Amino acid sequence: MIVIGGLALLIGASGGVALYIGRDNIIGQVLEEANGVSCTDVNLVTIKKQDRVWIRKYIKTEPTDGMTRVKTALRVAQAIYAQERPDLVQVVVLDENGPTLRSDIRGRAIGADVVYIPHPDQLVEGLNGKPYTARYYDGQASENGLFFGERIDLPDEEIQALNASFKQRSDCIDPTAVAATAGEGNEKGGEGDAPPDSEAVSLPEGSKAAPASGH
């Protein structure tokens, strides 16, 4: 052991529009089946030691099957490596109702777990050149986010086949970044409001207001 996932058309829509939207939905479903499901960040841990960088990301998904969870973890691991180029990436998949404290994330709270070491021989001796380990519980999660079923360890050839099947390699949604972006939008939305009479500034006739800095 290494520690370290329908749109209804309005009446009167043309057949062409119906065909276009239907095709778009089908493509979206196929991509999702091939790439796992959408996910949300829970926590990110970056460890820097002896010129090595290890990244461990905890993510959560909506209820889905074990194979889809592990595909999601593999996809996210590749996305992280493409962005950060660490020496080791670990992605831990939790249920949407699972624990969020790292001390509680263990055992059956982990629905899938992937470790990706791009250059294993340079990092840990005795790994036999295996860049990936991937495992998951094949059952669904309980109401408190603990997974049932048997633990499945994927063989190397199956991991390689899954990686080769990905149509895109996207990371999870970062709720903190989404909230920050929404906050910036609200601030910008209020910039056009007229100031109170007591704060209004009269400009000389014929002059132009200077643009606001940073916009």
C-alpha cells in the first residue's frame, strides 16, 4: 500500500433544432461515460520534500458505480499532472455525503483511489516500474458516505486501456474559485450604479470621465 456524472423542447421548435439538441445531448452522454463523471474538489494537499512534489487531491462525485469513480480519478490524476508536473499524484474519490475531515477519510469512506507516479524508478525503489495503482469499491455508498461491496484492484492492462479511452482530461470544479468568480461578478454589477447625491461629483463642462482603473 502506498500512502501518500433531458432537455425538453418547447412546442413549435423546428425539427432541425430538435435534431441538433438531441445530438448534442448524446455526445455529452458519450463523453461522460468515457471520461467518468463531473466532480468537485474537497481538499488539496501538496507535499514538497527533498526536491520532490507530491499532490494528493480529495474529490467527491454524485452517486455512481465503482468503475466510473475510478475512471474519474484516473482522468483527474492526468489533468493534475498536465498542469503541475508533480512526481506523484494521488486522487481519492469520496461520496457527496462522505466525510470532509482528512482524519475521517479512510477505509470504506474512499470509493476509489488512484496513485500516478510518472517516473516510478526515480521515486521509490521496488515499484517494478508501475506508474499506476487504481482500486475501488464496487458497491454504492450508504447515507453517511461509506461504500459497500468488494474492493477491486485494477490490473495494469485495464488501467492502460482506460487511460487510452479518455476523450478529454478535465479537472474537478473548485467551489472556492467558483464562489470567488461569482463575487467578482456581483461587484462589477454594482459599479454602474449612480452614487448618492451627497457623493455625486460634478465634472467640468466638456470634460470626459477617466476610465476606472483596472477595467
